[in-house]
Amino acid sequence: MKKKGVILLITLFFIISISILILKNLSDTNSYLTEQNSKFAKVQMLYYINNIKNEFLRLLKDTNKEGLVKYFNINFPVQMEDIKIKIRLEEYNKYNINLLKAKDKKDYYYFSEFLKSYDIYDIYILQSILSELNTIRTNKQLDEVFKRFDKESYNNNLFKVKNYIGFVEYDKRDFSSQASNENLLVELFIEIKYLKYEMKAYYILKKETQGVEYFEYSFK
């Protein structure tokens, strides 16, 4: 119970700090978003997302892995005025699909063993698909690989493990392996809703460099 109370307290302080950040952003804005101006809405929502991302980069810089674990897999809801924000942080711990393009089997041994553990033995089909493509650099490209494999192999098991497969350079050796403090990668999910608008952002952040390894946005 004491441990849960500490985590709850940390979560509360975190939400308060993000709320203060949003209030500051609102006070710095001369006028609020209007329903008629989607372009302005998009710019403002990107502004909020960028500030939240920068706050998390500072968190990565000032906190070791043991301290960051307290924030993983928790949804942080924030509501200020007419803006609803949901934030989630997870450790990036995925096999790099681009390793299958390597000539030496040793380079993708652990990944291939992982696939076999889920009855995915047609690795040569995956390699054939990847040989026709440039290095996978986006989630959209990764999804296309999954779809093609499903169609060409008649094996949909790859979709079952898609959350464990990525494209960022990362030395994952087995299913339970964890990154060191220096090599830690973190996934940041941000969702913002304002009136009829919604924006989602996804980042992969690296602790060692306090930088962004990958990002994507969607707006509707």
C-alpha cells in the first residue's frame, strides 16, 4: 500500500507540473483556438506537444532508469479549459527488423529465434520483402511489411507480435532483455483533443543524447 501511495503521489505531482505547463502556454497565447480555424488549431496543438516532449526530455536527462520506471505504462490525463491531454510513457524494447537484411546470420540470431518461438519460420519471405525495400524508417513502412508477409506467407502470427518489432537501431538479445541506463529508449505517446480537433503524437526518445530518434503526428 505504501508503494502504491508513493506512485500515486508521484503521478499527482507529475500531472500538476504538466497542468502548470499548459496554463503557461494558454497565458502566452493571445487568443484561444476557434472552431473555424483548423490551421491555427493545428499550430497550437503542435506547440503544446512540442513543450510536453521537451519536458520529458528534461525528465530523461535528470532521472536514471530506476526513477523513470515509475512513470512507465501509466496514463496521465490532463484537462485545462477546453483542452484534454493524455500522455503515456513506455520503455522501447523491440527487435530491429532491419537486422534481417544483414548478410551474417549472427546479426539477427536472437530476432529469428524470437520469431520461431511464435511459429514464424518463413523468415526468408520477410528477408525477400525487405530486400526490395530501403531501410525501414517509419511505422507506416513497417505496417506494409507486416501486410505483405501476411499475404505472401499465409501466416498472420507476425501481427500478433508487431508490438515487439521496430526499426530503430537497438541491441535486443532476448525477449526479457532490458536496456542499460545509457542505451535506454523511451516511447512517448501524446493525445490532444480540443473542440472537434484531435492530434496524436508518437516519439522515441533516447536518454543518452536527450534527443529524438523518431517522431510522427496525425491530425483530424
